[in-house]
Amino acid sequence: MSIHPILLFADSALIIEKVVLIVVIVSASLLVAMYSTYLERKVAAFIQDRRGPNRAGPFGILQPLADGVKLFFKEEIIPNFSSRFLFVLGPCLAMLTAIMVSAVIPWGNTVHLFGRDIALQIADVNIGILYIFAVVSLGVYGIMIGGWASNNKYSLLGAMRAASQIISYELAMGISIIALLMVTGTLSLKGMVELQKDATWNFFLQPLGFLIFLICAFAETNRTPFDLPEAENELIGGYHAEYSSMKLGFYLFAEYVNMFLSSAIMATLYFGGYDIPFVNDVALADKIGTNWTALLEGGVLFAKIVGFIFFFMWVRWTVPRFRYDQLMNLGWKILLPLALANMLATGLIMLIK
């Protein structure tokens, strides 16, 4: 059976479009992760009243490149008593799962190029939230495998802490999302953004749910005050204590990619995603064109993401690390009951309405 040339061309164009989109989004995620290290050091310097990186390039802007080159050329050490295959697999899996989350995030509205309408989203699956939870749950395996394969007691303790922490906080995070799904009625991230456009953002409908999600996002990304899996004071770096060169770089970059994508998810779920506040997007598109509007919407989403990233960094250099018993108490005795109460209250309000 022969395939019609027009259908063949359409399929080829779709594949090329998706490949280009994947390359752009993955490259942008890695670039943002790389320069988040620079921003983190600058924010820390500002809070601590010092300059921060200022030697590599003007204002130290080339410092992330210098760090990357340093990691790339450092000696690669694999411990003799480690499980060699799993030792290499751990950081690769951590990085892969971090990048995979970007596939379902809508980065902007549709643009019209080369006679085609191109959605700025790799895959608009109707179960986008479930996809994110599935991929994030796989991320802990990268940490567990790396910690176990190192054959180091400190690495193993860090990996066990990470697994316990992620499992504990995923429960509260998932229940907070259930309350949001009850309000929106969709699992699609694109659908959630469209419901919030020129309407009430979900943050105002679910403020407690957002607060729970935000705290759990800190725990899921192993950021201070929940960075116990890599606590230098007692675990000498935790699960990546035995890693060097780019394997260590993969673990470090994965944390910053996770922070970037967590910020994108929070902006999408609770703050309208690429919706421009106080502006009618449809009227704006009629006035300046679809492509320029999509560009502005992408810029607005990026501004929201940068705001969240700054908040992550500000908390790191302001709030001290929790003890492990405090971490578990917060997850199981405070956040989980709050998430359940929020879900029940949401259901009751919807029933009354």
C-alpha cells in the first residue's frame, strides 16, 4: 500500500518540528541550569555582602563555562570496589529523568511558521500531571543506584535519606494536586493554562495547595532546608561523595535542571503559565500578531520561572538545614494532614456550590 506524498510530507515535517523543539528545549534547560550556578553564587554574595564571581569575563559571566571545562577535564575516578556499570548509570539516570519532565510543559502558545501552526510544547498529553509524577518518581533511582554502587557508607546513607524524603513528600504533593484537579477538571498542563488565561489563577483558588506543593518541591529537589541527602557536615557530600569529573557534574546539573523545571511547573499549575497578567491575550494577538504574542507569553513564563528560582536561592542562603526528625515530622505530621484537609475542604466547597 503506497502512502500519499502529502501525508508523507506532513509526517516528516511533524517529526522535524518535534526534533527541533526537543533540541531547543533541552539546550535551553541545560543553559539555564548552567547559569543558575552563576546566579546562585551572585545571590549568595549579595545576601552575604560580598561580590561573588568576578574574574572570568565581565562581571564573572563566563564562570559557569570555566566550571564546566574544569569538570570536563578533571580526572575521572571510579572506586575499585564499586559496581562499575551502576556507578556510571546513576548520574546518567538522574540527568535523564530531570530532562524528561520538560516534555509536557507548555512553553508558550502556538506560533505560525513555514505555513504550519507549531505548538511550543513537545507533547500535549492529556495526562501530563501523571506523566510528571511518574518521571519524578524515577529520579530517585538515579540517586539510590549511585549511592549504593559507590560502596561507601556515607553515599549509601545519603541515598537512603533521599529515597525516604522523596517518598514522604510525594504523598503530600500528590494530594495537593488532587485538590487542584478537582477545581480544574483536567490533567493536561496546556488545558490548565487555557483555563487560567484571562481568568482567575489557580493560586487564588488553591493557596494552601500551592504552599504545600512549594514546600514539597524543595524536598523533591533536595534544596535547602531539605538537603539532607548531601549534607556536607555529616555525610561529606552524601550520595555523590565518590563521584568526580562529569559524573559529579551530571548530579549537580540535574539538581539545577530539577529546580528550573519545578519552577516552570509551579508557574504553569498555579500562576497561569504563559498567561500575560492584566492583558487579554486574544485581543493582543489580533493587534500585534500571533507570533509576537507567543514570544511575549514565553517571556512572561520565563520571568515567572526566574522569580521562583530566585526564591529557591534566597531560601537556601537564609533558612538553616532541618534535622532529619524535623524533616519527617513536617512531611508526615503536618503537610500530609494539611493536604488531606485541603482536599476534603475543596470537595465540600464544590459540593455546596
